[in-house]
Amino acid sequence: MAYPLVPMPTLGEFIARATTEFAATLQTTARDPVGPRGPARIRYLQRSPGMFAILPDLADTDPLTPSVLHTLCDQLSIPPETFGLTLE
């Protein structure tokens, strides 16, 4: 089934598939910058040196929007079709 009929994955599901199927590693910044809500952990996925995607500030249970999912796939060179982002 093609987008827009396929349900979008949650952030946690995206991370799980990116790490198991595409050898990405989940990283966290070494120093937490302090923002208006206090210290902020910045998480990102990295596939190789220079190929990374900063993860959105969402709970792992929050579904991704098609736009955010497409951007993450593009930054990590993951085919968007893996997550159902195709138009047929």
C-alpha cells in the first residue's frame, strides 16, 4: 500500500529500523546545551562519518509526519519506499 494510505512509523520505529536494517547508530551529544526548558539532549542517527540526521524533539511513541520521515530518509540515504513513501 502506498502513501497516504500506509500509517506513518513512530520515531522509535524509525530508529529501530534504521539501526537494524541500515547500520545507523544512535548517538547523543556529549554536552547538553541549556535551552529555555533546561538541558537539552540532542539525539542523532549516524550511518558513516558525515552522514547523519538530527532527530526531532519528539517522544519515541510519536508518529512521524511524511515530511519529517522523508527528510530523515534523505539525510541518511535510506530509500523512503522502506517506510511506504511511494506514490502509485
